[in-house]
Amino acid sequence: MKDKIISKLIKLEEKRQKEGVELIPSENYASSEVRRVLSSYFVNKYSEGYPKKRYYGGNENVDEVEIVAIERAKKLFNVPFANVQPYSGSPANLAVYLATCKPGDVVMGQALTAGGHLTHGHNVSATGIFFKTVQYTLKKDIDIYKKQDLFDYDEIRKLAKENKPKLIWVGATAYPLKFNYRKFAEIADEVGAFLAADISHVAGLIAGGAHPSPVPYAHIITTTTHKTLRGPRGAMIMVTEKGLKKDPELGDKINKAVFPGLQGGPHDNQTAAIAVALYEAMQSSFKKYAAQIVKNSQILSQVLIDGGLKLIGGGSENHLILADLTSMLGPGCGVFAQKALDLAGITLNKNTIPNEPASPFYPSGIRLGTPAMTTRGMKEKEMKFIGKKILEVLQIIKTYFEQQGKDFAFWNLSKEERKEFIKKFDKDIVKNSQLKKIKSEIKKVALKFPIP
Ligand code: DSN
């Protein structure tokens, strides 16, 4: 490659990915076929419009690609309509608003701090700026570390009846348990709202039969294609039979919202890669993959619980684990775990926990998951190893905190002191010899499980 700068960065990223353990639950490794298709000649084409109705010529192959992708999506998820053009999850969700609501209409979704997504109506998102949003949270005054449905359906119903939303979202980015789509549908039906299920996180599990499907209950389903579904970055919007019954024009409205409502030319290379990912998800091996993701998540959860960590929902029923670090490190300390684990070659993200005692800027939890490492072939033995290493890293942070004095508590520091303390932590922790040792252990194991 002539561009030495980018070439070097690609090599460094390849090394980082190969030598590390990837636990960000929304990430995965696309197959080499999917990656190859992304750089195919389809990258060069413009094709505004839909199959057989394009604004430019030369789309005879693109048309076939898009038709194949649509048909595979419909078959895999058992729906009568699919649009495969959204550039990614956020524009897909915005298209749903455009198709079902007018600016200023009331919409309802799960609060970001309770595990929801920005595009489900958060006030900094366009969805919260152009629409009147009502946000529901999780149950309060319960033992959130016990396995139980954490949604407060009475409260959600009350909010829906009071505010009469046009659109209700179900789906999250940080919820470790299965969704009861039926209960959300009952509420949406009672107030005449569209129910949109954002299955971005669990789409691969649904496709592989390891999570219930919202198809009988929701009117609209959105999903990214690069998380558990293991495709390229991208998204799809589907309409169910129930959705078409509520509004026979819903598919057309979704199409118009995506193009020309929000987007220009679809990324045809991405559409082709989505088609390949859907083909892969239709194979019987994908069922095994989906089941193994959940199994791995449960094993990893148990190791963390046995090591003294408190997990939201008492463990995991899907691909995702949300751990509360307050009892181990105090409130606001997710950032230290993320940083130290990064140095140890384990990637995950800091995250708010339900009833967050600190703040979204300094969340008290970490979010991790198993889709990526399951793709690399890891199973029970490796999950136990990774869980043990995570606990060791957390212990290193705990010891570091103890060295700051017996009354030290990060969350008691002033705003300025917090920033200074993080800088000091960054400088000190990078020299920690135990972390360096863990990183080499992680690398040794990671290299045994190649990236596709
Ligand atoms: N960024 C995604 C996630 O990590 O869950 C959501 O958009």
C-alpha cells in the first residue's frame, strides 16, 4: 500500500484485534467473505431508489443483490417486508419515526441510563429534539441483582396511558435478560401505538433461535447487521404481518422514509455484504453459534459472581453482562476498569447501571459480552480464564485505590480532583507489572483463536 500512514494503522489494528480479547457486546468479527464483499466493485456504484426503480443506469446487478438481501432478511426473520438500505442503526431508527410520526408527536422509549439507546428518544438525539419523548426506566426498589424481569410494566402502561405515544420502542443496549415482547405489545395495543422492536443487540440470537422473536408482537423491527448478526456495519428495517395489518402502507412509508426521506444512494457493497451475512446466519452452524454465545455469557457471569461481582439481573440470558462495580471499587469507577482492562488486552466498556449512583460521565458499571470471542471459537475453558483475568485486573485497581489512603473514595473527590486522579491513575497503571503479565497471558490465549 502506498499510503504508509494508513497501512501502518491497519497493521496495528490487526495486531490489536488478534492479540486481544474483545468483549464489547455490540462488536463481532465479520467473516472473511463479508469483508471481501465490502471491498468488491459494488463500492463504486450509485443506485438511489429501490430495485427496478433507480435514478441511475447500470444497476442490473445491484438490483439483484438488493432483492437477494431483502428476500433473505424476510425468510430469516419471518417477516413480509424488509428494507436493507439504512446506513446504520441510528438512521434506521430515525426512518421509523419519519414513517410513523409527525414532528412533535409523543414517542416512548427506554431511558439511556436504564440501558436504552440514544435513538429511543434521548434528549440529545434528533429523536428527542424533534419529538416529544417519554422515557421509561427499570423497576425501582427491587433487588436488581436477582434474576427477574426488570421492566416495570405497570409504570410503562401508566406512562403510555397518560402520554398516548404514537410510537413505543422496546429494545436496549445494556439489558442482560430476555425481553418479554408480548407485554410491551399489550401496552402499545392498549394505547393504539406502533410498537417498534430494536433488536440490534440480539438479532443474531433471534436468528439462531437463542432468544424469543418480537415478530408476533411488534409492528416494526429494526436491527443493525454487525452485532450478534455478525455482518458488515449496516442496518435493516422490517415490518411484520401485524404491522401491515395496522397500516397496509407501512412498508411503503418505511421505504420513503429511508430514501428519499433520510438517505441518498445506498451503500451497495454493504447491501451485498449484508446478503452474505444473512446467508451465513441461515446455516445450521449459526444456530450452534447463537447457543454458544449465551452459554459462554452464562459461564462468564458465574465466574464473575463467584469472584464477588454483582451482576444486574443476577447474570445473563443473552450475550451481555452488566456488572456493578460499586461494592468493589465504589461509585463512578467503571472508567478505571475499562482503562486497566484495555492495558491487559481485554476490551469492554464502562456503562451506567440501573439507578446509577454516580453519573453517566463516570458510570459505575462495566458492560461486556461474548459474541466476538464465541466467533473465534472460545468455549467454557476460555470463559473461565477470561473471567479470572478480569477479576485479577479489578483487584489491581482495588489495591491501587487502597494505596491512596484508607478513606479514599473516587466519587468523594471534587470534579477537578477526579480529573487529576484519573491522569495520575493513567500514568501509574501503565507501569504496573502485574497488568503487563496479564496482557501477555491474554495474548497467548487470544492467538490460539484466530480472527476469521
Ligand atoms: N454503540 C452501540 C452499542 O454499543 O450498543 C449501540 O448503538
